[in-house]
Amino acid sequence: MYACQVIGYDGVMASSDTAPPTRVRNARGEGDRLREQLVAAAVTLLEQEGDEAHVSVRAIAKAAGVSPTALYLHFPDRDALVAAAVDRGFAAFNAAIVAAARSEEDPLPRVRAMGLAYLDFVERQPALYVVIFSARRTTSRGPGDGLVDRREALDALVEAVAAARPDDDAGQLALSLWAGLHGYATLHARPPVERWPSAPAYVDRLLRAHLGA
């Protein structure tokens, strides 16, 4: 008697008996689409939960509209998929800061635009911001997963500060600005001792305090 075999839309051949599932070759382009679905679903869940520990394989698969086994066609485990989603979030954060840097030619307005872009990203995606700055980068990666340069935005800020204050230690000044922005981002949503200033007013105070601008 031959066992009945069924091919799921996630590319896994399942058998009616107890034999392990056999992977079926995806049609051209379907593998990339499936991987993108999984990463996008994981990013959405990270945005909703604000904690990578609450993002499970079953939840990711449900959000992506596939079976849990589909995850293992592209990632060795859940941590590798979450790491890819965190990298996706960091790439979006970097892109926002770098785009702001390119929007201004003069150094001081450039630094200000970057600070505002930083806080705007936090305002739009607060949970994702918390995750990307708190998640541990796993060493478990899927094939072809390149690591996102998480220093890209900070390096762009260092470059802008160096142009604004060429005689000072741009790296240390940029870190002070970054710490001030991160502090505002993480504390602004919590009940303060005193009322927080608006984001533009806060960025201007940072620039006056650290750059004398």
C-alpha cells in the first residue's frame, strides 16, 4: 500500500504515514517571497509586542499565512528569523537618519535634522525602537543573511558633528548627542517629574549644550 502524499503551499510534502516531511523545490521566485513574508510578519509582531521574547514560531507563521514548518525552509531556528527582523528594523532606522543627513547641506542644520528624524522614528514606531536597541544579536543566521551595519546612523552623525565642530572630538560629541536622544526616546513616554519639552525644543537644547549652536 502506498502512503498518500499532500503538498502544502508552503513547499513541504507531507505523508499520511509517519515518514518525515520532504522538501519540494519552490517555483522560481517563491522561496524569496516566502522568506520576505516571514521577515515582514516577524517585524509586524515585534512592532506589536515590543519584546522579541513574545514572538513565537507559531505566531510568525500565523501572521505570514503559512505553516510553522515553512520557517525552517529559510531559517535554522526562530532566533535567526527574529534577528533578520531586528536587522530589518535597524535598516529602517538607519535609512531615516541618513536621509535626514542628506536633506541639509550646512552642518548644524544637518545635525538638527538627524536628531528630529531620530525622535520621529521613535514616535512612529516606539515598540520597534525598543526592540532593535534591546535585542541580542544572535549568532544563529540563515543562509545568505548579511548583518546590517548598526553603526550606520551613528557614523553619519559623527560625520555631521565633525563638519560642524572640526576642532573637537566629533566621536565623543556625537555619542553625547546620541545618549541624549536615546534618553528622551526611552523616558518621554513615562510620567516625568516635570513636563518634557517638545521634540524640536529638546533637540535645539541638545545642540546648544553640546555644540554651542
